[in-house]
Amino acid sequence: MVRSLEEKERGWIDERHSTRNILSSLRVLSKLARRKVDSGSENDVKELLGTIDERIGAIDFGGRVLEGKEVFFPEDKGREVVKGLKPMAEEKEKRISLISESRALTFSPYAPVLEELITNAIKYGTGNDILVKIEQRDEMVVTTVESEGDECGTEIWGRGVGTGTGIGLDYVRRCVENVGGKVWLEREGGWNKFGFEIEGKGR
């Protein structure tokens, strides 16, 4: 039996141990918010957005979970993510290129964070090419996702901006900042570059 959005939302608390499940739950809440916005029920919308804020904040409960102990090379995770998103990109007639050279990390949500940025580029980019770069800059591992698209401001990292509710990018920002990293957005020649950086582990 297919679960309703409301049933999935109620089950969030039981699934929060998994980073991927956190992201999945936030996407469910995002859909629920858009549905209630469309219905024009202002009180319901305010209540739901309060719930979303509370549960996004709960991501911080797991600094230990989010940082993790698994040592990996971002290039390997990058290849996995790009391979998984290839069918979606091809359906939208887009190409994803990956350039990577960096040291190891122990940041467990790396794959879902990168997946969120590439997915946004596939959905909202106006060109055919998406460029993913993972590189070493001093002690930091820097990951960027570039695509052609409409101009957007740095407030895109918060909820309530753009086509959706911005929950996915808020998730990205909170996960990265939770381990002392930072996110940014640059605009050049009609291209948007979403980036995040995290300290490498010296391998």
C-alpha cells in the first residue's frame, strides 16, 4: 500500500538515524508544504513550516552521525553519484562531467549533499552541460557544481526561495556547516556555481 505524504511525515522521527532518510523526509515535507500553499490554507502552512524548521534543526542532533568515521576519497563518491543521476540527466538532455583530484574525507553525507546540488542543476539549469569539480585547495576539499541557469541570490541557501521551498539547499548548508565547512554561490557568464568546502583528512 502506498503511504500518503502525511503518513510519511509522521514517520520522520523513526527514520532520522539515516542521512539519506533525513533528506528524503525533508523532500516529503517540501511537497506537503507546496500542496498546502496551493490550497491557500495559511494557518496550515505556518504550522507546517514551523515543523520543517524544527526538523531541519534536528539534523544538528547528529554531528557525530554526520561527520562519521568512514574514510573515503570524494572522487569515488562523485563517480557513484554521477552514475546514479545519469538516467535523469539524459532524460533532460543534459551531460554531467566530473573532474576530481583531492585528499580523503570522513564526511558521511557527502554523497547526498553532492546529489542534491547536481539534481538541482538537472532540474533548473537552462543549458545542456553540468560540470562537477572536486579539488584540493591547501587543507580543504572543494566541491563545485556549475550549470547555466537563471540568476539567483545567496539567500537560495535558506528555505522559502525559488521554485520549491529551498529545503534541499538548506539541508546542504546545515550539513556542511555542521562539520565546520562552508557553502557559497558564484555567478559568471550566465552560469551558476554552487560550492562547498570541508577540511581534508591528510591522505
